[in-house]
Amino acid sequence: MTTCVFVQIRCTPGTTYKVAEDIALREIHSELYSTSGEWDLLVKLYIPEGKDVGHYINEQLADVPGIERTLTTLTFKAF
């Protein structure tokens, strides 16, 4: 079973659209949104089975130029 995570991203000022474009081109996301407030983007990802969440995010997402900081929220099957 894959793990669903939400990653909030803070971008270097003026780079949000470029960061979003770079993420979209990697085709690793399920959904990608621009947000207002403290965070600039919200990405919904499904981590492949058997992959470590932290390593996957660091290797597939966090190295996108223009990302200053991320906040990952893990999800759990509640029902």
C-alpha cells in the first residue's frame, strides 16, 4: 500500500511558478496547488510502497531549485 503525504512548500520569493512547473514536469505528484499564507504550494504525493518517506521527498522533491523549506504531513488510514 502506498503512503499518502501532503507537502507544503515555501519558495524563494518570485520563484513559485517556476517551482510549481519543475514539480509538475517531474510527474511525481497526485495534486499540486498554489496556496496563500505562510506556504506557497501544497503537493499531494503517494510514496511508492517500500520507499522511505524522508528519502523519497529529499531525492524527488526537495532538490527542486527555489524551494526554501518544506513541511510534510503524513496520513494514516483511520476508517
